[in-house]
Amino acid sequence: MNVPDQQVPPGAFTASVAGEEDPGAAVDAVSPAAPMHPGDEAPPGTPGSGEALCHACGGTGRSEDGTTCLECDGTGRITAGIGGG
């Protein structure tokens, strides 16, 4: 049986079956979370936090004995709370 091609009218797919206005709006493009270091107070990117110098090594990334700082994993920086509450 031969069925004629049907044309889809413009705008036929503007609403999702679930009823959202913009079906793609619910999808967040989130990059993989940055790893937390032992000295971090919050995950990187957390609202109310920011990058700060590591308190244990003063930002050098090294302990007093020259080994990698265990608090910042050698980066010299941690994520700390910057807001008051």
C-alpha cells in the first residue's frame, strides 16, 4: 500500500508531551565537579565560596619539610566560605 507523504505544519513540535514550554530548558549543561581537597570548606563553584590561599602552606603548595601540602594537595589554594551568615 502506498501512503502519500504528509507534511508537518510549522511549529508542530513547539511543546513537549510533558507540557513544558521549553523542553530543553530543564537540561543543565554541568561540567564534571572539580575534586575537593582536604582543606576545602566547600566544593568549587559553591555559592558563597571562593578560592583562597591554603592556610597550612601559605599558598606555596609545600609543607615545612618540603613535601606536598596535604591540605591543598600541592595547589596552594583551597575553596573557602567568603560570605557571612
